[in-house]
Amino acid sequence: MISEVFITCALTGGGNRPKYTNVPVTPEQIADSAIEAARAGAAVLHIHVRDPETGRGSRDPALYREVVQRIRKSDVNPVINLTTGMGCALVLGGAESPLPLAAGTDMAGVLERLLHVEELRPEICTLDCGTLNYGSSSELISVNTPATVRAMAARLQELGVHPELEVFDTGDLVMVHDLIREGLIEDPPLIQLCMGIPYGAPADPTTLMALVHRLPPSAIYSAFSIGRMQLPYAALAPLLGANVRVGLEDNLYLCRGRLASNSELVQRAIEILDRIEVRVMSADEVREKLALKVHS
């Protein structure tokens, strides 16, 4: 068990926005929600953006620019963590006719996927470490080949942005160890264990322990689960040496039937951590712990 953790708030995600929720969509809404979450105690803000007209996930650098500028001009100073998980969506045409590709396919090269990171220079951005099937009835695949992952890691080194290595299953940790051995990841490696995503690692504690036992010795890591297991994981994570992630990207509810806001999820996580005597770290403490580079 660790006695202090930092909280990451994943604000909105990039998937289809469910109806009748308060998931933020416009840059103003996302920034306002981010600022509220930081005031509530989130040290790190994990940011996707959405098309204001359709609500769908987007990788438009202008939308990221507006969100980040609004946060940076506010009275909070959280660690900003931008996603790079867009631009890798492959939707096959079907089991019998995989080609031509179907609507929803959005495949981009490494430099295009990193345009917003290059411009805005956050302290952290995500780096998915493998390919994953999404959804039990979907033909959607999130494609991150070893060559792509290595190229993204190398470019992030050049930009001075610390990658958060997204691990969805045990095979992704093989990639993590390869990246470290090849000198593509700076110390300390920052790892996010993503649990409960269909066709990734199940959310049960046995699987989580298997992932923890395969982590690099110097890793600083977080663990979260989606849906109703999100808040229980806020209690479980520190017991296994992990930091905490909550937010509307992964879970819409504060309790059964009660839709949440990002700040409420952060507040509830802090209440849980306080009950088990785990201290919540500030953004500046996270910067020091991770040796982050602050770009002007």
C-alpha cells in the first residue's frame, strides 16, 4: 500500500456521447469541467475534445488549443495530459466482407496524431501500447502497431513530453518493457492500467495483480476501471501501489441512478481515500515526482 496518491480526472473521452448526460462537449464546457475538477483536487487532467456540432470525439488541434488556453488562463495550474488515442480507429466492413472499410474509420500517421501535442506541449500525453478490439458487436479496432508506438515514443522524446503508457492487457506490458530497454522512455516510466474495457484486461483483482507483478521496477502507475467499478478502484488502487483515476470518460454515475459531474467524482474519490488515510498529492508534487518538463 502507498500512503499518498495523485488523482487523474479523465474529463470526457472520445467515444460516442451517451444521451442525457452531463458529459462536456464544447471547448468551453470541457475547460470549465476541467477547472472545477482541479479545484476539487485532481492534480492531472486527461483531455479529449469533441466536435461541438455532433458531440463525437475529435482530434482537431483548434479545439485542443481552446481547451488548454482556457485552463492555463484560469486560477488553477493542473498537470495537463492530452490524449493521442485518436486517429487509430479502423472499422472493418463485416466478418464476411472486411473491405472496403466502414464509416468511422479514422487512421492518421504519427505526426498528424501528435499535432496538438507539438503545438501545446503538455507535460504529459497518453501513448497506447497496443491494438485492441472494441465492443462485442463492433468491427472497430484501435490500431497501434509496434512500429507506430515506437515512432510516437521517439517523437515525444524530441518534444520533451512525458508519455503516460496506456496498458489494456498483459501484451501491452511487453511493449512497455521493449520501449524502456530501447531507451525510448525516460525515467520514471508512467503507466496507466486500464481495466474492464471489453477484450482488454477484466476488472477483477487477480488480473490487476498479474499486471502489477509485470510492471517495470521503477514504474509510477495508476489503475482504474470503467463503469460501476470506478469508485471501488479508487479504494483498491492505493492498496496495490497505484494512483487513482476517475472521470466521466470512464463512468457517468456518482451512485445508482445519479448522474455525476467530474468534480463530484473527484470529491468522492478524495472522500474514499481520506477514509483509508491516503493523502492526495498536489499538481506541483506530481511534477516533482515525475520530473516533468514545464513548457512555456
